[in-house]
Amino acid sequence: MEDSELRDMMVRTQLIPRGIRDKRVLFAMGKVPRHLFVDEPIRHRAYDDCALSIGDGQTISQPYMVAVMTELLELKGDERALEIGTGSGYQTAVLAGLAKEVYTVERHGSLSMQAMKTLDRAGYGNIHFRVGDGTLGWPEESPFQAIIITAGAPEIPKPLIEQLDEGGIIVIPVGDRFGQRLLKAKKLNGELQGEYHTPCTFVPLLGKYGWTDESP
Ligand code: SAH
């Protein structure tokens, strides 16, 4: 089967039946070539209904989880979006098609470099990369109208709350190191108003305002 057919099938069998409704999200996920974001030996599994290994002990998230998180961000197209946890760059690509500018931070230099190469080759011109501790955010480029964290956190890192614009939305898996729930919070009159969504399991957000390597 062609990659484009596999993508159509992914949208029809994994996303729509599970309740993803935002047409722009469905369109973006029907377009982004997910197979380019995984290594050759597992490329045939790129559109499977699961997370896959991308090296350095990290994973490319399950397509459904990417869709849910993106839909919760309610992107309209004029946002400056911050992503913590570039990983393969797949979620970054989906965001880049739906927001104006994407700022993405990854703590592993090797993953960031690989993602940059893939996204450059795919022709994206609105993505900015940084290697470092994303729990500190990217203060020089703030405020952001959308912030997404693609690693599991004990709570929302304080710097990210500060860097979220008034009316902006942050989506983050919050819980313990082995299981979380997606938290969506909106900044209204300087205060965060949050609601919990689907349970999920992400690799840990390691850093100053995340888990430390020594955390239980
Ligand atoms: N969205 C990515 C998910 C990658 S997994 C994808 O679909 O491919 C989560 C990523 O978060 C990992 O690459 C991990 O290295 C990164 N990460 C964990 N803690 C981080 C931190 N404090 N700052 C930046 N990246 C972090």
C-alpha cells in the first residue's frame, strides 16, 4: 500500500472513530509523512496504532495521542507555539502546518539534529530548534499562544505558565513517572483554568522543573 493510503487509513480507522473532529487536525495528519520520522528498519510500522522507538530511549507518540493533543490546542493559524520534547519531530511537523511559528526544545542533541534534518528536507520553514532543558521554556521568544509538552511531568513547569500568553492554551501529560492524564489549561485573567482529559503514558520530562534523574 502507498504511504498516502496508509495515512488515509490511519485517519479513518484510528482518529475519526475515536472522536477526533477538528478538520484541520485530520487534514494535517493526513498530509504529514510520518514514515520519514522513524528509522528505516521500522518504517513499515510508521502508521501503526502505537508509539515507536526513535532511539536514545525515546518514542514517537501514537498517532491518536498526537491528534488529541493537537486538537486540544485549538490552533487557528496565527499562533506562536512552543513544543517541549521535539523527539522525532513528527508532532512538530503537525504543529507547523497549523500554527504560524513553532519553537521546539529537545534535551537530546542527537534527536534534535535528526529532527531538524527531516523537517528541513520536508520543506518546513517556520520551525525553530533549541537543544536544552525545555522546562525552562524559551523566554526570549515568549509569550506563546500555545504550549505543548510531549513528555510526562509531575506538574506544569512554572516558567511555562509565565511564558503562556493571556488566552493561550497549554497541553501537558501530568501524573507520576509511569502514568499521566492529559491536562489542558487556559490562561484567563492571568490564572490557569484546567481540565483533565485522556489517560496516557509518556516518557518522563527530565529537567529543573520536571523530574530529576534521581526522582523515584
Ligand atoms: N513529540 C515527540 C515525542 C518524543 S518523546 C515525537 O512524537 O516524536 C518526548 C521527548 O521529550 C524525548 O525526545 C525526550 O528526550 C524529550 N524531553 C524530556 N525532557 C525534556 C526536557 N526537559 N526538555 C526538552 N526535551 C525533553
